[in-house]
Amino acid sequence: MTPLVFAVLAAAANLAGAALVIRRARGGMRVVEVFLAFGAGFMLATAVLGMLPEVFVTPDAGVYVLAGYLLVHLAQHVLTPHFHFGEETHRVSAAAGVSALVGLSLHTFFDGVAIASGFLVSGELGVLLFIAVSLHKVPEGVTIASVILAGGHGARRAMAGAGAIGLATILGVGMTGVAEPLARHGLALSAGVTLYVAASNLVPEFQAKRGWATAAAFFGGAAAFAATRALLDAWLA
């Protein structure tokens, strides 16, 4: 399969997350909390063990990693006045949905860049990045749909918002294939984005919760990365 197909599959998970919110699937929302922690662990391991070793072969790589990290912070927590991962349970202004959509779209664009850039390095890294991206796509869909609903809009607009951030991922793959700067620096930029989403977006959502469920999921996500890479090594050898 091509990177574009993987991007479409990842984008479908955004719609699945939005559907959970719209249908008020409380059991599904509890699963999303565990997914969020598991995805954070898998993403963090992917960035540190899979992406950074590939990008730190050039002296300016650190600049692009830092730029990716700072860019997402700018979009999600400076330009976007109301943003957090997970279900929005309080009433917000109608404009909050638009600003959340803008903030999420930037980082989901780099989700696509990450998938495409990973496949430019190797099939193994591309698949690992697809998994890392997909694991937080459902929480993304929950986030954007719940913010739009909390702003007074209906289910159709909530699904459209989830579809828009999914399309941003597909666009990221397409742009990496035609824009030479993204092909050259996309992995470093998306490594910074991945670090930010894992450590600064996802971890704070569950680190204050008591109990072993989310902690086990977080460490399990990191362990799952190692296991998945070992399986891919054996399969692709």
C-alpha cells in the first residue's frame, strides 16, 4: 500500500472518534482514555527511538525538530484560546470550534508528513509512524467533535470538522510527495510535532488520574513500539 492509503485509513479514525461523541457512547469514551495513554507511550517511543536517530544525521536537524515542536505550541496554545485533548464537557463559544479546528489541522497535516517521510526512509518506519498517528486519531476526532458540539453546532458540522482534520493528514502526505523542502526536512519537523503531541498534549490529559489503568497503558504503548518494531524487522528481513 502507498502512504496515501495509510493516510486515508488514519483519517477514518478521526471520524470514528467523532461518531463516539455524537452517539454518546460512554463505554467507548472510557476506551478512548486508555487509547490516549497507550498512544502517548507509542508516539513518544516512535519519536525518540524511530524518528530522531534518522534525522540527527545532519547538523541542522535539531533546528527543524525544535521548529516543529514550537509550531504546534503556537497553533494550539497561543493562537487557539481554548484547546485540550479529550471530550469537551463545558459550553464554549461557537468560535472555539473554528480555532480548535485550525490548531488541530496543523498538527494533523504533519501527521501526514510524518507518514510520508517515514516511508521515504523505510517501509518499517512508515508503518510504525502510521500506527503512532492512528492511535491518537480517535482522541483527535473526540476533541474536535465535542468542541464543535459544545459551541452549539449540530452533529453534521461535528462530523465535518473531524473529516476536515482527516483531510489535513491526507494533504500532508500529498504535499510531502511534491514539495522538496518537506521531503527533505519533513521527518525532522514531524518529529518535533510528534514529541509535542505525545509529551505536551496527551500526557497531561491523564498523568493526574489515579489508578494503574492509564499508567499501564502508557508504559504498554512504549513496550508495544519495541515489540512492533521487532516483528517488522523479522517480517521485512
